Amino acid sequence: RRRDHLYVYTPGEDKPEQLPPGDFDASDPAWSPDGQHIAFVSDRSASPDSYYGRNVWTVAVNDKNHPLTKISADEGTARSPAWSPDSQSITYVRSVGPDVGGSALTPTRRLEVAALAEGTVRVLTENLDRNVSDPRFDAAGKRINFLLQDEGKIHLASIGVDGSNIRRNIDGDLTVDDHAEAGGVRAVLAGD
């Protein structure tokens, strides 16, 4: 019954607080820019050891009851949540079906965005027959940058938050392993 839990620690306190409580694994924590919520990935089903899916959840940090909200749909596996700069949306990657990682039977990983106030989820890359990973909003919150797998390479791509205007920002005969943005500048870790 060893689990990976999410904890919040305030310097000067005696011990960290587990958020949310319960006997469930948690991964991929992402703190909202407004500091009110943490998005994370967890299988909180009745039988987590035999279920092959995971959902994106949020937990309210400053509410003493720490209420949970499920963001992604039940079927499939979600991963890599990232917040919009205004803390009103979360983007993440989700695949539908048993995601066994690296198998030819693994379903395509799609990019989704959830508008929290409206309670809506939109699949942004429904018609893109390529796996995506590592989504992050740009500083303006208008586009989502992500890694796009294509013919043994990984490119840096982006798409509008409404699902329009997909483009490859960095492509060619190379692999982008990671990316980050600050102050209007994007850094990438890439190899050819």
C-alpha cells in the first residue's frame, strides 16, 4: 500500500499537509498562478490497482476542507496538467483506452483544454494523427505550446486555445526534449 501523495509544506510549520487525503496515488502537480488550487493526476476509482486510467483533478489549497474537482473524463489516461496564466483553464494530454506506453496498441495522446468556469472540455487535436505531450500555455494565455511526435522526431508546436491555427514552431530533423517560456523568450532543449 505504498502510495505517492501530494503534500503542501509551509516553511516554519512542523510537518507537511497531505492534499488531498486518501489512499490514492498522485502525480504531476501544477500550482495555479493565483495560488488557490493545485492540479494533479490521480486514479481515485474504487479499485485503483486494477483500473488503467487516471484523471486530472484540482484541490483547493486554502479551503480547510480541500474540496476536489475532477477535470478530465473518466475513460482513458490523463497527464501533464498546466494552468493558463489567469488560472481559469487547464490544458492536459489524454488518451482513450489502455495506455500501455510505447506499445503499437497505445491510443493517440490528444491535447485537451478545460475551461473551469464553464465546466467545459474541448479536444484541441482531434484530427491530428500524432501524439502530443508536455503542454504549456504561452504567457498571453492565447496559445498552447506542446511537443509533437512525428516520424521519429519531436517538434515544438502550438495551437490556439480554441483549437485553431496549429503550427510547428520548431521542426526539421531534430528532437525537442523540453521547453519553457519566460519574459517573452522560449528556451528549448533539443538535439539533432
